[in-house]
Amino acid sequence: WSRGAMMFVFFHEFGHMAIDLLKLPSTGPEEDAVDEFSTLILTELILQAPEAQKNLFAEVVRGGALFWKLLAERSDAKGHSTPFYDEHSPDIRRFANILCLATGADPLRFIPMAVKAGIPENRLHRCAGDYKRRHAAWNELMEKYGKQGQDQGKGGGRMTLKIEPPRKAAYKPFEEEFRRDNFFQKVLDLMASSVRLPRDVPVVVKECGQANAF
């Protein structure tokens, strides 16, 4: 699940980059939009994967959702909460939004988790419509920049992963995971081959010292 949370955040940040570099319109809160982007990419991987691998990708989505649920529980325990003026939705809301889209994409794998989380049946029915609308909207936005889009033949930037060593021992396992089998660089190569970027993009993983650092 920790690996799944890392993957979810990885695609979340890719969504920010795509909105910035490709000048995609974002008429709602951008943090919510890129949560959607990450969820839609990962659920698409579930739908396209061979049957034997579907549960693997489903675990990534579950890990991404549970990350926000655990943060919400920790914040409640400490008496902290997301300020009403913050650009991020409350953590528990992000958990529910991710789970709703995932349920719309793949009811078989996600309805049990949604029911256990307390999402009522009438809301789950609406999640199917939410998923179809969000999926169609993102497909339309990204179509121009895909392999078959209007910018085909104009080349495309690469994405190169740079991993800086952490200062705190607690972050060492995350560094090791980012380096394992060159997996995250392979993910970047796949994304760069699917989306035509206007220039090369360095992807730097490091201990920033502050939350939400660019």
C-alpha cells in the first residue's frame, strides 16, 4: 500500500505538470483535478491489464485512497484539520472522491471497500456517472497531445528521474523504492511516449523540507 501511495502521488504530480506545460484548462480546484487524473490513469491500467495483473493495479489505487484516509485519521487524532481556505480538499474528501471514481471504473474490485468506508448505495450509483463524465473530459483534453493527436510528428520531450539522497533515515525506504529496478524511470518513459511534451522535463525526487513544495 505504501508503494501504491507513492505511485498515486507520482501520477498526481504528473497531472500538475501536464496542466502547466500543456496549458490544459483547469476550471475547478487543481488539486482535485489532478487527483482525478491520477485515479483515471490507474483505473485505466486496471481495465487494460491482463486478468492476472488487474488486482496488482487495483492495490495501487487502494493504496492511493487509503493514504488520504490515514492522513485524515492522524489529523483528527492530533486535532488538526485542513483549513477551509486551503487549495486542497479535506483529506477524507479526497479519499472519498478517489474511491468514488475507482468504483465507477471497476465496481467489482472497489464496491466492497467503498461500502466498508460507509459510502451509501445511492452515492455509489452516482459514482458510475461521475466516472464516465470525468473520463470523457480528460480524454478530450489529452487527445491533442497523444500519440495520434494534432501534435504528432513534432517530437516530444523526455522525462528523466533524478533521485537525491534523503537527510533523514526515515525516508531511506522511499529512496530505495524509487531506485528499485529502475521502475519509476520506466513509468516516466511510458508516459513520455504517450503524451507529447513540448520540452524535456526533469523529475526530481528529494526531501523538500516543506509540504507541497514545487
